Amino acid sequence: MGAMEIGLLFLAGFVSGAINAVAGGGTFIAFGALSLLGVPPISANATSSIAQLPGYFTSTLAYWSSIRQVVRSAVFLAIASMVGSLCGALFLLWLSNDRFAALVPWLLLAATALFAAGPWLKPKPTEADDETQRSTLASIAVQSIASIYGGFFGAGMGIMMLATLGLTEGGDYHRLNALKNLLSNVIAIVAIVVFISGGVISWPGALAMIPGVALGGYGGVWAAKRVPQTAVRMFVIAVGLFLAGYYFWRG
């Protein structure tokens, strides 16, 4: 990997981190940059996962006071997330690159549609009296499904979890977002361990992107105050549709 490719991946990481800070959806940028530089799709997906990890950590720290209040109630959801992510990541490694490449455009279309519907999928605020912690078999089952998807592909995972947690868990938006951030870390860490064990990480690509993601996440806070989220969302949707078209064309 030459200096130009490293520079492009650093820039893609920066844009990815900034977009995640503003509106979410940065995975599209990271995965797309790696794919367009010729990284095989399974490796591009795995490398994108490890590159996004700093953003998951920082978003968790931002909600630390809320997370401390939900840790005990999230134990069973975290266990479900670990099992689901493990299954999803192992299934990804079981597939060949050709089989996964055939699925990628459909996954990208689904993730883009999910991202586009994000504003309508956000949980509605609830009154303080309704903020009960209702972890049930239903919420565990739904979280298992979401985490299988997160371990397998991951794009749009945060939006999916906000929607499903809003249906199955009690509490206001901040509590649900804290839960989502905590569980995203669990899903990402389990998947990354599997990907590293499977030897599918492109380490030059990951090392080029991680500093960019970290800086972009910091800069995204500045951008969030100045750039309309609608414009960022339209950009991410356009990237998702472009990548889906690219993989359809390659197939």
C-alpha cells in the first residue's frame, strides 16, 4: 500500500468519523474506500469494523453517566449481543469473498434504506414515570437478531438498535442511546476478535484509517454545529447507493 492509498484511507477515516459524529453512517465511507482500493469485501468489512472502534469508545464515554445507570439492566442484553455478534462474525468468515460480494449490494441497499428512515425510527420520548427497565425475553431475542447483523455487516447497526430498543425497552432517548452505545462496543469487540483470529484484517488499511476516524470524530463535533444534518444524511445515502450500484456492476 503506497503513500497515496494511505493518505486516501486517512481522509476516508476522517470523513467517516466526522459523519458518525454528525449523523451516523460513517461505515459506508470506510467500507467504500477500502473496497474501491481493491481490498476484498470480507477484509474491507472487517477492517472497517476495527477502524470504527475508537468512535464507539468515545461515544460511550460521552454517555458514561447514563451508562452507569443501565449497566445492571443491560447484562442480559450484553450477553445476547456477544452471542449474536459471534454468530454473525463467524458466518461472515464461513462465506467466501465471492458469496459475500454477491450479498453486499443488497446489504448496502438495506442499510441505506434503514439509514434514510432513521429520523422516523428514533424512539419517541417518554415521561419519567414510564422509564422502567423492561428487559424481557422479547428484548433479548430482538437484540440477538440485531447483534447478528452487527457482527456480520454492521452498517446501520446503531439505527437498527435504537429502533428495536425503543420497541422493547423503557426509558427516554438518552437512556436508549446509552444502551445502544454500550451494546455497540460489545458487538464490535467480539466481531473484531473473531476477525483478527481469522486473519482477515487489512492492518495497513486499519492503521491508516484509525487516526483519521479519531480526528474526524473530534472535528465532527465542530461540524455538527455548522453543517445541516440533512445535507450529511443525503451525502451518506448517495454514497450507499453508489456503492450498491458499484457492487451490482462488479457482480
